[in-house]
Amino acid sequence: MAASLPPELIAHVLGALAPARLLASRALCASLRIIAECDSLWRPHCEARWRPARDDAELLAPPPRAR
């Protein structure tokens, strides 16, 4: 099934999945496993999960320079 579609189209569809569904899609076939393991599909989920909150980001920012 997946072999008849362009990998870019499959990646686009997989990109709409929640992390648990994306992980489960790896078990369907070898070609889906390869595509589902692409960093570009996981990056948004990782950034959403581990991105510092705005207040935390402000705490981590360097102090303003004195004039």
C-alpha cells in the first residue's frame, strides 16, 4: 500500500498524527517505519513537549545590558 504513494505524501499524512499514532504507524510496514522515524516528523512534537514556557525562557535569557 505505502509503496504506491510518494514518500513525501506519506510523510505529510503522518505529520498530522498525534505522537502515539505516529509511533504505532511504524508497526504497519517497513516503508512506513522508515518514514515515521524521520526527525522532521518528530521535531514539532518534541518542541511542543519540551519547549520552555515563556516565563522560563525569560528566566533563562541573559540580563539586559546596562547603558
